[in-house]
Amino acid sequence: MRVIMVLVLLAGLLAAGSSSAAVKGSEVDYRASDGTVLKGYLALDDSGVGRRPGVLVVHEWWGHNDYARKRAEMLAGLGYVALAVDMYGNGQQAGHPDDAGKFAGAVRKNLPLMKERFVAAWELLRRQPTVDPGKIAAIGYCFGGGVVLEMARSGLDLKGVASFHGSLEGGSKAQPGQVKARVLVLNGAADKFTTPEQIEAFRKEMETAGVNYKFVDYPGALHSFTNPAANEYAKKFNMPIGYNAEADQASWLELQVFFKEIFG
């Protein structure tokens, strides 16, 4: 059955490619409640009719960049309305791991700030006339994966969240009956930033809280396995990360199955 589902999705991807010209992206400014200007990117297929599910895309620790926008456009090609969000404010991007660590750390250590900026994007997406406000999900990469897991833990009314090579440890713990979202974790089995102990603790946390979750490990995949630029970053900054085309494609198909399940 799963093989059939994958073949169907592959056919859908090929069909979507022929209508990619209909995907439009636009920069959007919005504000957090403290007045911080956040710079997002909204992507949708403007040939579609009616309201569609919406998906928030949370960037890697490098900040809101072309990679986050590319993923938003890919989601739009599948029929969703996608918003690549800005968690750092004013569209800040890091050019060095030291800066990325500072930007990401400032958000991770301040959960109210993280939630405030995420909710600002969530509300913007829900207000779009092309979006079904009752069908919102979120995906995140690296830093962003940790963010969407944290938002699920906080009890936000999302249909689902998917973390790609994201941090499993959070500033809070999932509590029984609190998590509304279904959870999908797509992890590189060779990720040097995620330990077996962290994976075990995460599984225990999800199961103790009664969360509907799925954890997928991709053999041989390093951190940032979905990002083609990871090899360049690895070489430039001597980082244990790398692109893995097989894991990238498999995880993207896994996400599509997940969305079909949560959105109906």
C-alpha cells in the first residue's frame, strides 16, 4: 500500500511540475505584538480556486533565505498556500555559524518571543482569502524544526508539524492532553547534533504525553540533509553536515503522505 502511495505522489509531482508557472511568490511584511517587523514570503498557485490548507515554513538557523522560499514554492506547487516566516526580525540572515548561533540562541532561550513571532505568521496566513483557517500546518528545518516542535508542545491548534533535521530538545515538555498537532520528525541517522539519548528522551516525552507522532530515521544522512547548500557550508566552515539526495526526496514524499492524512 505504501509503495502505491509513493508512486501516486511521484506522479503528482510530475504533474505539478507542468503547472509550476502558476506558482507566485510575494514578499510580505508583518509585525509581532512588540512591533518587530518580520519579513515573510507568501507562495501560492494562483490558478487554484477556493480555500486551501496553509503551511508555515520555518527557516534554518541561517535565517529566512532563498532555501526557505524555495520550500514554500514547492508546497505551493502541491496546492498549498505557504508562508516562509521570519523568526529573527527584519529579515536578518547569518553569513557565519557564530552569527547563526547567536540569532537562533536568542529565540530558543526566549519561548514567549518564539511563540509571539510564530503566532504573528500563523495569524497572517490564516487571514489569507485563499487559506482555510482551520487547516494550518507547519514545517521547519534545523532551527526551524525545533521551533515547530516547540509550538506543538505549547498546544497551538495546528493540524500537524513536521521537523526536518531539527533539534529534539525543547525549552518545555509536552504535557498529556495539551498537544493538538500530529507530529512528524524526519531525522538523519548520522546527524552529529542529535544523540541517541536525545532521540530516546524525545520518544519517551511524546509517548508519555500521548502525542500522535512518527519518527523516521534516514540511514547515513547527516544534519541539513535536505539542503543542497549544506555541502558548501560544510567545506567552508568545517561543519559535520551534508546534503543527501535520497533522504531529501524520501523525506519530502513522507511529508506529502503526512499532509494527505492530516488535511484529508
